[in-house]
Amino acid sequence: MNHFTINNNDEVKKLMALAINSGETLLRNGAEAYRVEDTMERICNSRENIFNANSFVTQTGIFLTFEYENQSYVNFKRVRDTAINLEKISEVNDFSRKFVCTKISLDEGLNIISKINKIKTHTKLEKAIFGAASAAFFTLMFGGNLRDFFASYIASYFVISIMNITNEFKLTFFIDNFLGAFLASLFASISIKIGLGTNLDKIIIGSIMYLVPGVAITNAIRDTMNGDSLSGLSKGMEAILSALAIAFGVWVILAIYI
Amino acid sequence: MRVGFQLLYQLVLGFFATIGFAVYFYAPIDSVLATGLAGGLSWVLYYIVLNITNDKIIGTFLGAFLVGILGEFLAIKMKKPATVFITPGIVSLVPGAGMYYTMLHLVQKDYTQAAITGSETLFIAAAIAMGIIVSTIFSKSLRFIKNKHS
């Protein structure tokens, strides 16, 4: 049996599921639109009797269509709540390369994708420790002193730990960002009050650095420059609204504090 | 001597900030140190250019270009997609503070200041995107020339 062709309708369905699942995994973990489209099309085109594979990816959903024995198949998946996870992107990328040029069966492929989805990379504690460290270093980069460094570390450690808990409730990104910024500036102003930190603005900017959608706005512009204007627009809109939510969160505290 | 010390200090800051973000973004663990070095170097380049020309946008562009080149190089060396290195690498250049200040000026009803910081932020983000795209094209054409000759 040749693994490089599709033999019956059952396999068509599996191929569709495989392509859509790997696309969803990529998009959910923060891959660029063109990478998702490219990966799905490559997976479909690697089987010889599949023609006209086409995909269309936005920030919130994926469409995929291809032809098999003069019949066209279409599928579509809605994607919510994306977060960046580079390890999973790297794994799916590896898998799609292997799938295209070696004899991995469709069932095996579906298994690998669901395994990738379940990868446990770092624990929440590690995430909090390293996220807080980078926040503290950003405070130094923006011109804070050593006391601000420690204030920022402690503030953002608490914020990331609390955010890890609230993430379970699946609030929207707007509420998440508002809450994070609110807590960060609350802890920052407390640290000033008890005499640990000295520059309020430096501590706050450092501590909200992992919330601020700087990477998102850059990716939005990259997508737009690549020609994926719809994905770029939706990413950009989300980034602007996140920044607004963060500003509201900080402003609530500043208005009370000053 | 003092300049050298200052640059080393900035390199260390950029290195650790990038590593923190790489872990926060769940980067594969064997790529983290290399990413940190790329991020630190690009932050130092940005810092030098900013101090010479006093222009954030050209500094950001050059920094992002360096991240892109190093990312493509590491991608071939370590057999991982270039995004794994580029996404945490650009974090130190990314205009997070600018975006925050823009929105803060807006909620404080300081619209002129919001327009100034907002447009600067947008240009910085565009400069990063340009830097990465140019570096991708650059490395692609290098590969093309190499393949032609061998």
C-alpha cells in the first residue's frame, strides 16, 4: 500500500482533520498567518491525488478546501483564545516536514498532533519566576535603579501568579489585561508606600511589559506587509484594545494614588 | 573603558530580559540561551545607534535586522523555525512602553501627546516588521547565491 496517495473517503476525512488540527495548533500558539496556510497546504499537497488545496487563515478562524476525485471538500474551524507557545509551533513545524517526505500514516499523524497539544513545557511556577525576572530587567533597561528592580520583581511575580489562576476562568483578553495592569500598578504603588521602590512609572512599565501587546502589534504589521491584511487587521485591533485595557487598569490606580 | 562597561551592562540586561521572555513564551529549552544572546546583541546595537543618532526608529530597524539575521542563522544551525528565535528576540525592541503611554495619554484626555507618542509607536513597530522582512529576504538571497555557485 502506498502511503503517498489517498485511497477512500475515510482517509480524506482523516487528512482533512489532520491538516485542520495542525493548523489550529499553530494558530492557537501564535504562529503567523502565512505559516499556518503554508503548513496546511503542504500537508494536503503531499498526497498525490489531492488537488487544488487552498487555505485562508485569519486571527479567529481557519478555512481549508481541496479536491479529491472531482469532489471538493471544505472545512472550517473557529479558533479562540490564542497564546504564544513557541515549543508547540516548533514541534508542529517538525512534524509537517516529516509528514510531507516520509511514510507517516494518517492515524499516526493525528496521534502526534494530539500529543503535541498536550505537551507540558514549563510549570506555572517557572513561568512566574522567569516572567518576573524579565519584567525586573526591563525596569532596569528603562532606567530604574536596583530598588526598583526588586520592587518590580516582587510585583510582577504576584501578578503572574494571580493571572495564572484567573486564566482558568477564561475571561476575555480585555478583562485579563485590565486585571493584570490594575494589579501590577496596585503592587507597584504599595511597594512605593512601604519604601521599597523609588520610581513608580519605571516599576509599572516593567511590570506590565509581558501584558503589553508589543509583539502582537509588530506581528500585525508583519502580516499586513506579507499581504494577509485581514489577519493583520484583526491582530492589530486586538492589540490596540489590549493596550487600552492596560491603560485603563493603570489609570484607575494612578487616579487614586496622585 | 567606561563605555565598554556600559555596553557590557546593557548586553547583560538585554540577555536576561530576552531569556525571561523566551521562557514566558515557552520556547524550546535548548534554544533559550542562543535567543538570549541574539536579543542582547540587538539591544546593544539599538543602544549604540540611539546614542549616536538620537533616532529611535533607525536604531530599532537595525536591531530588528540583526535579530532577523541571527534568527535565520540559528534556525539553520539548530533546525527550528526562525520564529522561535525572532519572537522573544524582538521583545526588547518592541514599543510596549510607547503603546502604554499612548493609551494612558488618551484616557487622561491629553490628545496631542497621544497623537505624538502614538505615531512614533506605530513607526517603531513598522520598523521592526521592516527589519525582519528585510533580513528574511537578505538571507534567502544569500542562500540562493550559495546554491547557484555550488
